[in-house]
Amino acid sequence: MDMSNSRRIDLIKDTVYCFVCPESEVLSVESIPMPSGSQAVELMRNKVRLQQRAGIKMGPDAAEEVSLVTKQATFVERSALSRLFSQAANVPFSLSGQPLHEGRSLLCIEDVDHRTDYSKLDIAALQDKELRALAYIHYANMGCKCDLPWLPKVDEAYIAEMISEQWRPSWEYAKGNPAFAGTFGNGIISSIEDIAGRIVEDMAPVIHDESTYTMIHNDLNPGNVLVKGNDEVYFIDWEEARYGSLFMDIPMRCGSLQQAEDYRRYLGSLGCCIPDQDFTGLFSVASRYLGLRFMCWNLGVWQQNEQARNGLVKYMEMVTRPIFS
Ligand SMILES: Nc1ncnc2c1ncn2[C@@H]1O[C@H](COP(=O)(O)OP(=O)(O)O)[C@@H](O)[C@H]1O
Ligand SMILES: [Mg+2]
């Protein structure tokens, strides 16, 4: 067995000890590489067979077999998951072998959805739970800048870089194809370009809204929001987490006025009330920015992939017609 394999197995054993059952013994581990997203880091799903020691009862969640994910995770992701788990937020349990190491290092994470049957879900109930869980995360970390020195901050330079380095090249690439204007129309295209041209300026009120500063996930695409056990929503992949306004998260998860209102109500019931006018104004600007930021992947593949095309339409609407407009 090579060194990285044996390190992974040791970390899996420690994770079982800490979070599954301290009395059970790991019999075998079968590790299968998982398709990774944009970052292409090492990601494995590990099927772990356990032996219960004689006379010891396992906890309610423990089974003969557990599934754990291992990922080469950044310091920010490992730190965010650890803090949020300690706050009883909806994130998977996780254990790092080198919690203080500032580069990437191996993290062993609860496999959130290996028992979820995605064909049998009550979507409306789950969306509601998701908004509650997100409001809790935002509330629990509101104004906690001093506790989060490891979390990068949102500023104008960050937003400007996203637009010039990510959005602009993908947009120009898409425009190079005559079918792009033919499909989406010149009106929409020039309206998106106008909005993108002033988005850094327009985002200033969001960037500087200190009253809503908290830990934001900052990458709430559908792949990072998973259902656990058919009835809970968990947030994974905290690699892009930052300290900034909660408005940089919520338009990604509130696709209707009702959902935005529900989120606002949950936040209010925890003790953070945002006045109507501020909420709609900041939400709309952030929606425009997020539509631009998240359409980048879709701009490259919309012609080959029906889902990517529908996603692109949705992101274009977030830019041109935020839900409060
Ligand atoms: N803890 C987990 N439980 C279940 N699935 C996971 C877990 N971590 C990652 N995955 C799966 O792997 C995909 C990629 O992992 P992720 O952590 O989001 O990394 P990235 O998107 O940066 O490649 C996720 O979208 C999800 O499908
Ligand atoms: Mg991801």
C-alpha cells in the first residue's frame, strides 16, 4: 500500500472512531474515485465495512457499512466545515488529519446522500428546510469577522476579477458562435453587456453592507446542495466560502418571491430583520451579479447540453429580470 493510501485509511479509521462509533473496527475499505467538479482535486467515495465489537451497541446512525468521502480540501473548506458542524449547522461531519496546514490536505467527510432516493422527495418541504438551514448559517456567523481570520473577504477587486477573468472570456467565446445571437436574441445580449459593464459599481452597496456580513458559502450551485436521508438539506463544498454580505448567497437559492420572503422571515425570527426596501434592492443587484458569475460554464456547453441551455436561460433571467424587478 502506498503512503497516500495508508494515510487515507488511517484518516477513515479516525473518522469512524470520532463520528460513527468508537467501538467499531474497520474491516475493509473500498475506494472509488468520484467525478470531481471544476477544481479537479482528488475525490473518493469510500465504502467502509465495520465490525461491531462484542457486547457493544452501535449508535442509531451506525450501520455495518458506512460511506465516507475523502477530498484534498483547502484550509478554508476544512475550517468552514469544522466551525459549521460545531454550530450544528446542516453540513456533513468531517475530520482533517492536518487541521492547521494552510495548503490542501486530506479531509474525510460524511457521505451526505448515499442513502437518498432522489425520486421520492417532497421538493417543496425540502426547499423550505433549505432556506431555514441557510438562514441559520448566516445568522450564526453574522458579524463574526474576528472569529474568522482565515476567511477571505469580499471586495470590489474580487467582484471585478470574477467578471473580467471568468465571465468576460466565456461570454466572448459564446458570442463567437452565430447561433448564440440567433438563439437568445440581440436585445438580451446587449442588455446583459450593459449590466455587466457596470456591475462592479452597482455591487458597491452589497459589498459594503456591513449589517449583513457573515460567512457566505459563495458557490451555491445545485451540485453543492444535497439531500440527506430524504428529509434534510446539507451544504457541501465550502471551498469558495468568504466573509461578506448574505445577499451574495441568497439569489442562488431563492428563485421566487415566496422563497425570498420565507428566507427573510426565517432570518427575522432568529433576530436579524432586514427592512423591505434594503432587501429588494440588494437582492436584485446580487441576483444580476450571480447570474453573470454562474452562467460561465453554461456559456461553453449550451449547444451540446439541454440542461446547460436551460441553466443559461435561468442565469440570463437572473441578470435581466431579478425576481423583485
Ligand atoms: N460529502 C459528500 N457527500 C456526498 N457527495 C459528495 C460529497 N462531497 C462531494 N460529493 C459529490 O462530489 C461532487 C464534487 O464535490 P465537491 O466537494 O462539490 O467539489 P468540487 O465541486 O470543487 O469538485 C459534489 O457535487 C457531489 O456530487
Ligand atoms: Mg462542488
